[in-house]
Amino acid sequence: MAKRVAIVGAGVSGLASIKCCLEEGLEPTCFERSDDLGGLWRFTEHVEEGRASLYKSVVSNSCKEMSCYSDFPFPEDYPNYVPNSQFLEYLKMYANHFDLLKHIQFKTKVCSVTKCSDSAVSGQWEVVTMHEEKQESAIFNAVMVCTGFLTNPYLPLDSFPGINAFKGQYFHSRQYKHPDIFKDKRVLVIGMGNSGTDIAVEASHLAEKVFLSTTGGGWVISRIFDSGYPWDMVFMTRFQNMLRNSLPTPIVTWLMERKINNWLNHANYGLIPEDRTQLKEFVLNDELPGRIITGKVFIRPSIKEVKENSVIFNNTSKEEPIDIIVFATGYTFAFPFLDESVVKVEDGQASLYKYIFPAHLQKPTLAIIGLIKPLGSMIPTGETQARWAVRVLKGVNKLPPPSVMIEEINARKENKPSWFGLCYCKALQSDYITYIDELLTYINAKPNLFSMLLTDPHLALTVFFGPCSPYQFRLTGPGKWEGARNAIMTQWDRTFKVIKARVVQESPSPFESFLKVFSFLALLVAIFLIFL
């Protein structure tokens, strides 16, 4: 009899978890509290309790070739950076293609997940759900929690003296849907993450004046990188990742800072981070510099005081009249259906081995999927987590002893610098390629570049020097996809197809041909030094 697995949430990680369970012969039942799949990517005009909320204009920060499921590319005619409506359509295509919908119970809220009395032996869980005001209980062999971390808004009003006296309108960015509310208003956006900058830029097209307040600054980059390529297809390669992790942290930080400032000198625009020793999450915004330089958005430091109709910033005594304040101050996360003895959230993180498994459970039959902030796309990260987690739940893969897992968790919490590679400043941040490769190693699905170089050198070079696209994760091992090689070799074709509608024939110059030959020889030397 197949093991029954309860999956909480039908967003990107929940859908991947259903599919992974089916691939391993398990019996998944997914509980989704709303009436449709998609999680974060499903736009609604009103905020729904317990579900992530987005605004109408949201576009993906990771391009389609880097943010797809590893065996299901986006349609060729989709733009490289995908609007939320098309992203949702893609998720529905995925669910239909792999016949996942029949395993989802919509409009079903998970009220509690508790250990069975014999859980020390069986590892089983009792899951209590609510559907149309009717409560039901069922026993499952395992549970996968895929609820994300963007549902509980963090609104630190105590940090803003005088906010209770403010006569204008204020709200968390979670409530924001359309920019119409800003028309002819003086707007203050607090927080310079992706949501904060997006909202400030959108408001600047309609508002009388827009201020963007930031305490620590941030690194703003464009989706369009060198020569117009998608940023993550250039930045996220195995070669560059190896190079970054081989260099001392101060050198890597300096090189990154130099590269980012080539596009926009952050100091001149008042954006530069105060702490530049640790990597803050990139802010992806193509318009912000243009709105700043044309006087549509004004960058300001933290708030000193809020008055009835104005605010005072920390670097001046001048009052700025304000009509609307938007708190883009982030989120906290919790698992209200789980007891703290199962998963306890402290200081913005949970004690999870490899960001997935509670280390203290006697039987590893509960997994948290998607509770991580990789420097890369969430879809392939959550999918890879699910692939490994399902094999652990099934009993194919084993976890180390609890003492070993707890030691690793505590070491991660301390966040001590390694002195090499990038240094991440937040607990949930992780090196994308390194983390994915580690999980792939556990299921024998990590690409072997050495053997590949002998059997398929063209593919090996593309995998190493080209974008680390999710298709690489299906080249070998359990869940191998026969179309992976072709998807890798044609990824640039799909990237250019939607933007290169006008083609002009160019005759190559002799100097260009010489450079290509020279570059090829240099590449051979690099390969020799790396692999031998």
C-alpha cells in the first residue's frame, strides 16, 4: 500500500511536491485553502487571509529559462520576464500536463497537523481540515508543508514615533493592488526591497511626489544585464559560482560592488548599502534610476518622527507633507497549524536541517518546502527540495543522526563568515548553485562534468560556462528527463525568439573572426587548467 502524504498549499512548491510524490509511487493529497492553485502568483483584487498577496503589475525577477520547473520549460512565446497572469497560466499548464489537479482539495483549510500517539514508531500524522464549515480528520504517513513565507506582514509601528497621530492613510505593501490610489498624492514608501521600489516607481507616474525611505540601502540591478542578456543567465553560471567561491570574501565583494556600480553608482543616488561586507538581496528594478534622476522619486533615510500630515527624516529638521505611507517592511512567517514542539520559529528562521527537516523528530516524516531565500529562482529550488524530501519520506534516502543535523543547524544560525565567496546577511539566504548541487548529490542527480566532458564535451562546456538552468538538474539520476539536453542547448534560442523579431544580416569582419579563434584557444587553456 502506497504511503499517504498530506501537502499543505498548492503554490509552486506544492505542485512540485505533488508531482514528486507521484513519481515515487506515493499517494499525495494537497489541501489548498483558496479556490485555485498558484499561491503567490494568483492575483486577486482583495487580500485573502493566509495566502500571499501581489499587486497587478508584478513581473518575475528571474527569467523564464532560469525559473521554470526542471522538466517543463515555459512556452517559447512567453516574454523572458513573465507577468503574474502568464506565470499563473504556466502553473496551470504544469498541473494539467502532469495531471495534478485531481490530487488537490480546494477551499480546504488545514486547521492542525499533530503527531499520532504512535508517531515514535509509525511517524504518522493526524491532519484536521475544514471545508465549507465541515471539519474532517485523516491520518497520513507524511506531511509536506508548502505555505511559503509571504503571508504574515511585518508592520513595526512602534518604530515610528507619532504614527498614531497621522491623519493620512497608511498600510502594509501586502494591501497594495493598483497605483490609482496615489493620484495627485504625496507618497512615502518605507522599505527598499523589491516591493517597496516597485510601488515607489508605480506611484511616481501618478503621485504629486514620492519619497522612498531606506535605513540600510540596497543593491539595485536591472533585469537587463551585459549586452541586453537576462541578468541571471549571465550571473548564475557554474564557472562564475566556482570563481566567486574560490576568492576571498573581500575580493568577491569588491568585484560585485564594482560590477553593480558600472550600471548605477549607488553612492551618487543615495542607495549604497551601509553594510557592504554581507550580500543583501538584490533589488530588481529597471526604472528606479530614471525616476530618481528625473525628480519623480526622492531617496531619503529612516524616519525620525511622524506628524499629523507630515514626516521628519533623520538627516533634517524639515517636515515633508505626506498623504499616504506604504510600509514595505517585509514579512514574518509561522505555521499556525503546527505545534511549536514540531517546528519553532525564532529570529526569522526555523531549526530545519538543509532548510527542510526538523532535526529532533524520531521519524523524518515532516518536510518544510520553500522556506529559503536562494540567490536564484524559487521554483527549481523548491522542486529540488521536494525531490530529495520525498525520497527521505519514502525511506530511500536516510538523514544523518539528529546530533549531526542539530550541529549543522546551529552552525548555520551563527552565520559565521567562511572568508571565501559571498557572505549572506540573512538566515534564510543561500548560495543557489551550491545548495541545489548538495541536494542533487543526495539523490545521485548532480551532473558529472568530468565524465560528461569525455562523452559529450559540447554539453559539458555549456553546462559549466553557460547559465545554470534547471534543465541541468534532470540530466541524470532519478527523474531523469530525456529532453534535458536539448532544452539546455536551445535555451538561448528561446531567450531571443520573443525579442529578436527584426533580423538584420551582418557580415563578420576579419578581426572578429580572429578574436573568436583566440577566444576559443583561451577557452581550451582554461578548461585544461580547471579539469586537469
